[in-house]
Amino acid sequence: MTRIGIVGAGAAAAAAAYALEQRDDESASDGISVTVLEKSGGLCGRAATRRRADVTYDYGANYVKSNDERVVDLLTEALETDGLVDVTDPVWTFDSGGEIAEGRDADDHKWTYETGLTQIAKRLFDRTDATIHRNTRVQTIHRGSSAGTWRLEDDAGDRWGPFDALLLNPPAPQTADLLRSAEWDGDVRERLADAVEAVPYRTIWTGVFHYPFELDLPYYALVNTDKAHEIGWIGREECKPGHVPDGESLLVVQANHEWSVDRYDDDPDATLEALAELAADLLGDGRLLEPDWTDHHGWRYALPEDGIALEPVRAAEDAGLYCLGDWVAGEGRLHAALRNGLETGERLAENVSN
Ligand SMILES: Cc1cc2nc3c(=O)[nH]c(=O)nc-3n(C[C@H](O)[C@H](O)[C@H](O)COP(=O)(O)OP(=O)(O)OC[C@H]3O[C@@H](n4cnc5c(N)ncnc54)[C@H](O)[C@@H]3O)c2cc1C
């Protein structure tokens, strides 16, 4: 039995666990066991969904694109498709002066689920025998000297393992912290930690605004194309089937990097007020200043702006340590994270069987 430990339960980790399970079913080996440790109470990481009363909203990733064939097959054939919905209204653009224009909607499909994007990780993990421990933040990685196995310690002091292989799914800065503090001697660790730490990130502060009335607009979302407006993106969750009851609206407003960093630690109520003003101004609708409820989330490590150098990542795999996620794929997108997870799981399964 090969014991595999996974830190983080994001989309990439779920896809890797799924790929491992598929290969395990096909192989004649002794099998694998997968243990996942996730710091939060939910699955799917930055593809995050919340519910309030009858309203469902994706407050991290907005949707998954259909431009990767393997991911399309995964979502439309391998996994159950009940509740998989397409956002058919277009994405329009705006510039730093607030000029709105009919944009090019480059995405064939913009998929989510009636019950939100977190379904992706839930459905993938449901296809596995992985044991998932939520609310378990990994603090330290230990590398056993003789047997070459891995152990983990969480922030409550509990120990996990031994594992024959270890998968690290947290965003690069959090993975870098784990590698820096790891009890693992060797040049490979240093080179990997340096490469992981070098991945640059964008921060996004997200405000969520609910209104007890409908908005009559011809688009699902607006994206700022010159990246010089305080708002980077406004999405309308009511355009996602099943998310918002008729007669209501819910805006997900993502501030740009500089604005988000400047206000990251400010009083959230003041930040929400400022963001509502910007949104009302952009959409030219004073009613948007008065939502009947709000929510917010600061994504410190929202989007990797570049990928990692792959040589140290592959070198670490020889020692049984695998990094995976959008930052390894080199694109801060859900489909890229899923694809990277599938490929990482398959590579590990291949290495295990050799
Ligand atoms: C605001 C926002 C908007 C976005 N919009 C889109 C979009 O519209 N379309 C799109 O395709 N993509 C979008 N993205 C990007 C998309 O969400 C990511 O590319 C994708 O979700 C990354 O998945 P992942 O598995 O690589 O990592 P993550 O989702 O970050 O998963 C990593 C997991 O590791 C856990 N973790 C971290 N540290 C520890 C620890 N020490 N111990 C245990 N667990 C730990 C985290 O809690 C998390 O669950 C957006 C992201 C954000 C933040």
C-alpha cells in the first residue's frame, strides 16, 4: 500500500486524488491510500461558494472555462452533470474612465453549478476513497532520514503520516513557508523553496452586495481591460441559474490589486462602502449604494501572475514531494489547476507503479 499525503483540498488536489484513484483501479499493485489535510472548513479553495438564505454565490473564482479539452471531458462526461450550469450572458468591458463597451466574450462556456463551484472538488473527492480532514492547518513538514517517508504536523500539534509521497497544493507563498520551515535537509529543498517564493501574486479584495430588486442590464459581468480602474471585475450572480431568486440581485465586486493591498487590513465596513460607491458610479445606479446585506473576503494570494520554474519542481518529485496548483500550471485559472492536478496525480501513479 502506497500512502499519499495531500496538503490542501483545492481543485488541483481534488483532481490529483481523482487521477490517482482512476489509475489505482486500473493497476494490479497493492493500492494507495490518500489522506488530505485542509486548513479551512470547506473544499475547493479559491473556487469558493457561500450560501445565505436562498442565495448561492461564488465569491472566489467566478466560473470555469471550457477551453481545456481534458477538463471539458472531466466536467461533462466523467463527473455527474446534474446542476452544471452555463452562464450565457456576455462579459462586457470597461476602462479606467468607466466607459462600458460590448466586449469580446472569449469563453465558449462559463460553467458553475447551481449549488456553486465548490461542487467540482466535492464531486472529484466523492469518486475517491480519500480521507479528508478539514480545519487542519499543516504547520511543519518532516522528512524521515532513512526510509525517505514524510510526516506532517498541524497547528494543534497533531502528527500525520508517514507518507510515501507528499503533495503540496497551497498557493506558492504558503507552500514556500512550509518548505522553508521543513525538517528536510538537502539542496533540493533550498532550490525548490527559492523557486516557489519567486512566484508573484495579485491580491483581490472582494465585496458581495445583495439587493431586493432586479437589475436590468445586458451583461453578466464587466471586466476592466486597462487595469487602471479601482474595480477589476463586477459579476452578477443572478445570471447563474439557481443562484439568486427572481426579483433579487447579487453583485460580486473585485477590487484591483493596488486598491486591495492598500485597504487589506482596514475596517471592512468602510471598504465595502467605498466599493459600493465605485460600483454605483460605474453602473450609473444610485440604488447600489444601499444593499440590504453584504459579505466580503480578502484574497491575499488571489492569482499567480507567473508560473514556477519547473526544474526544481521535478527534482523534488524524485524525493516524493509534488507541488501542484494553478501556480505550477503557470496560469491563475481553475481549468489550469484542474489539468495540473490530473497530470500530477497521473505522474505520481506512474512513479508509484515503477
Ligand atoms: C477572486 C478570485 C477570482 C477568480 N476568478 C476566476 C475565474 O473567474 N475563472 C477561473 O478559472 N479562475 C479564477 N480564479 C482562480 C482560481 O480560483 C484558481 O486558479 C484555482 O481555484 C486554484 O486552485 P488550486 O487547487 O491551485 O489552489 P487553491 O484553490 O488555492 O487550493 C489550495 C488549498 O490549500 C489550502 N491550504 C493552504 N495552506 C494550507 C495549510 N498550511 N494546510 C492545509 N491546507 C492549506 C487552502 O485552504 C486551499 O483550500 C479566481 C481566483 C480568485 C481568488
